[in-house]
Amino acid sequence: MSAQTLDGISGLVAVNSLMAMVGGVLVAMLVGRKDPGFIHNGPLAGLVAVCAGSDLMHPVGALITGGIAGAIFVYMFEWAQDKIERLDDVLGVWPLHGVCGVWGAIAAGIFGQEAFGGLGGVSLMSQIIGAVAGVVVAFVGGLIVYGIVNAISGLRLTEEEEFNGADVSIHRIGATSLE
């Protein structure tokens, strides 16, 4: 659960977090064709999305935010796995935390409005600007950090190391006994 200030910690934050989880799991189950991976990540998508506005949304807004996040996760995960060949994200971290997080920032600007039952004091445009700025900082920061790491030591394993797995190749430990 997330609140921007200590004063924001309330029953509303708890209820909104639970509502977003429910929305995320229900929609992920429906659009994900009851796939266990989607059902388990649906509530996480809802929680990620509601963090930005858990202390100012109406619970129905939190339910909708979580539900949309559940759908976003399923569709973006499937799209990324099918269309982005260079993306190595088998757990769906990018769609779960990245895309659902951006949706949550925008949703706080929508469902935090008094017109939608929220507590107000939030601007949709400021949420959009903040979300875009966050994406830019993360992208540029990632390029810099991973560019330096790649230049110093390289990021990719050899084909043999990939086949054996990183646990064995890098850490020299296996998940199962070979004996």
C-alpha cells in the first residue's frame, strides 16, 4: 500500500489497495484465459497501478484502475513476448511495473478528481507530465548504466552459458542435484 504522506495512511489506502487487487485478478483471469501466470500477476498489476492514487481515489476508481492494469499486463506481456525479439523479460517485469505503473500515474489524475468520487487536489496533466518524465529518466538512466556495464564486462552470456543457465554458469550452483 502506498500513501504520499503519513497523514495519508488510512483505511482508504487499504480498501483501495484491496479493490485494485480484486480488479486486477478478475480482469487478468478473464482476458488471460485463466492462465495461472496471468492470474497471479493480475493482483500485482492492480497494486502497482493503484500506488500513485491509493490515498485519493474512490474505491470504485481503484477497482477500475486495477482491472485496467490486469488487462494491460496480459496484453502487453503477450505482445512483448511475440513481437519484441530482443526483449529478455520472461517474467513480464516491463509490462507489470513499467506499463502498469505509467497507467497508475495517469489513473491517479483521472480517478483522484472530485468529479469521479476522488478527494481532489490532483491534476491529470501533472500526472501525465510526471509519468512521461519518469519514463524518460528511467530509459536514459538505464542506457547509461547498462552501457557502462556492457562496455566494462559485457551483459550477454555465451550460447553455452545460456543453455546451462545463469545459476550454473555464473554462480556455480544448480537448482537440482546432478548426482
